[in-house]
Amino acid sequence: MKKIIFTIALVSFALVSFTNLEAQQEIATGEAVAVFAAGDVDLTTSVLNWKGFKPSGSHEGTVGLKSGNMEVLDGVLQSGSFVVDLTSMKNTDIKSEKYGQKLIDHLSSSDFFDVEKFPTASFVITTVTVQEKGLLVVGDLTIKGVTKSVSFPASLTETANEITFTSEVFTVNRADFNVRYGSKSFFSNLKNKFINDLMEFHFVVNAAK
């Protein structure tokens, strides 16, 4: 009888120990829900800033997001996907509302981003590397149905309720996405009437946990 009781106790101890080991392994591998944060993007406060250049100057503005989400594990950005609402494009440097809207209408036309046919662009994170001074983010950017890999330095900050994903200024070659107007990549007789292929971007994306 004592031998049976001892055997039962030994089996019970083994089961408890194995269960505890599984729990420890779950925490060690980062699968515990307590260290995981995920959130949908706050569309009212998130913004993508753009700037284009030509020999006589530059123009800049903003564009909003249509949707997006981010996932963070132990304070490190794991993944994210974002849909840019090109119909929300705005100019911020031209004082005249009329001429500012004229610029946006041209950028929205088939000369540039053909917004009627392609109302959104998208960016999907493929890798994130933690560096000494922040993050190096690589992802697939899709504009006008063309997808190219782009990379940029960025940072991630967290509060109890919010995640903020901020990029440094980075450049995108519009010619890679078949945005042709005034581009030396497509036209050789532009002289000083060209528009630079490289555009500058930077963004701030906020998401609730």
C-alpha cells in the first residue's frame, strides 16, 4: 500500500514539474501574452509626410493612412502593415488654396500617382533589425501596383496604452514605381524642366495597445 501511494505521489510530482517547465519555456520563448502588444493604427494622429524636388524649388505635404496595425514583442517591433490613403493627399507649402489644390490634382492624375485607378499604396514590414541607435526597417512598398523593397531607420516608443512608430527621413525613387512625369529616367529632352526622381518621406504612426 505504501509503495502504491509513493508511486502516485511521484507521478503527480512529475506532472506538476512538467507543467511548470512548460510555463517557464512559454515565457522564455516570448509566447506569454503578458509581453505581447498589438494594435490598430490611430488614423486621426498618424501621418506620412512627403517632399518632392525640382530645380526651382520643392513642394511638400501630407497623406493619411486608411488602415494599419503593428505587433510588438518585449518592446521590439515584430511586424506591421499599413495602407496609405492617396485620396487624402494634401499640400502644406503653397499659401494659395487654389494653387495648392492644383498641385494635388496634378499629383493625383495619371501623370503621377493615378489615384483614380490606384487609390491606395501599401507598406508591409519584412524585417526589423535592432541597431545601436534605433531600428533598421525593411519592407515591401507598393505604389501603382508595383512592389519594391525599401529600407529606412526608425524608432519605437511605448506608453502604457500606445505604441509610436517614427521614421527618420528616407528617400524613395518614384521612377521605380512608374511615376513618369518630368522624370529623367523616362525622358531625355527635359533640360531644366525635370522633377527629381527621389522623393523624401518620413512618418509618425500611433497605435493603441
